[in-house]
Amino acid sequence: MKKITLTDKRKNNYYYNEAIKTLRTNIQLSGQSIKTILITSCFPNEGKSDVVLSLAQELGSIGKKVLLLDADIRKTAYVGRLGVEEEVRGLSQFLSGQANINDIIYETNFENMDIIFCGPSAPNPSGLLSENVFQVFLKKVREYYSYILIDTPPIGTVVDAAVIGRYCDGAVFLIEPGNVRYKDAQRALSQLERSGCQILGAVMNKIDTKADKYYSSYYKHYGEYYRRAEEENK
């Protein structure tokens, strides 16, 4: 397995980090059989890839061996975002027979986290993902990881997430309140449910805690609680 150094340029945010910890706990409480999890959204630019990366880092920080799989072979999200300058091989090359498993799994500098990049854009992504080789691949890698987090294209735009969902233990649906209509969200969820994949829950992203009185009050209270706890433990 090759090693690669990733750079996470995002600023640290206490409230965001606490929300990710809550998501991590809820996933753990879903049961030990839930290992292969896809994360999708209704539309692009709802912050899905940021949540996937943060969740992978959080699970790794508590000792869970995690594989982050970028299955959006229509558009890469991680190579540029994580400062990868060297040439890497990815999922599309494996599914098309141009690479083997050991060629595409990279060990990272993030604790307990490996990554598979999407690879070059493919002309028929849903066709590649529908083939038996992808199902066999997921069965094989789940033997070595505590969790496999699969970042998929938005299900409200293309069918790829529903195809992948047939082979996963569960799915997390991410939504940006205020920018997605109720009917669109319901349609996207219905399509995901038809794949037979268990819906583990939904995540509301990009909430302005300062503008929303409920969340502002909630996080202010618990933020103060955690700060006092940390001071008492010093």
C-alpha cells in the first residue's frame, strides 16, 4: 500500500466538530453490522464531501480503521481539496481493469484513515458501478476496515448513489435546509429507499447557528458546559 500526505486546509470549528462527534456516535449506535455506509445529498454543493472527510477523521481518531471511498467518478472532490500534487490511481481505473486493489488504496497521514480516490472521469459511471466487480470489491475491503465511508454523487442529480446503495449496509442523507424543496428531498429519499439500502438518518448541514435562535441557544449552553469540564480536568 502506498502512502500519501494529505493537507486539510479547513479552519477548526468547535460547533461543527461537536456535530460530527454526534453523527459518529449515532452511526456507532446503529450496530456492529453497519460498516459500509454511503453518504449522499439531494443536490451538489450541500457540503457532503466535507462531512464525509470529517466523519472519517473523527472515526479514525477513536481507533476505528476507516476507508474513505470517493465513488463520484464523474467529478473528483478530494485530489485538489486535499493538496494532492502527485499522480494517483483511483476507483474508475480499478473498475475498468486498469489497476488492482493495492494500486488504488492509499495510506494517509490522518490517523487510521486510508483513502481511495475516484480516478479519471468515466463515460458510463453507473454502468461501471453496476458490475459485479464493485460488489465483490466492497465485500473484500470490509474485512479489513471498521467502516467504509462512500462519498457518492447527489442522488437528486444522477442515479449512482442508488446503484451503490444496493451493496451498502446503510445510508446517510445530507440536506441543506432552506435551499432544497421538500418535494425534491422526498423524491431523492424515495429513490434511495428503492435501492433497498437502510436509511440511517439525515444530516442538516450549513446551518447558521448565529441566525437560528434554537441552535444558537443549544450550542451556547453545551459549549459552556464542555469548556468548564475541560478546565476542571486540567
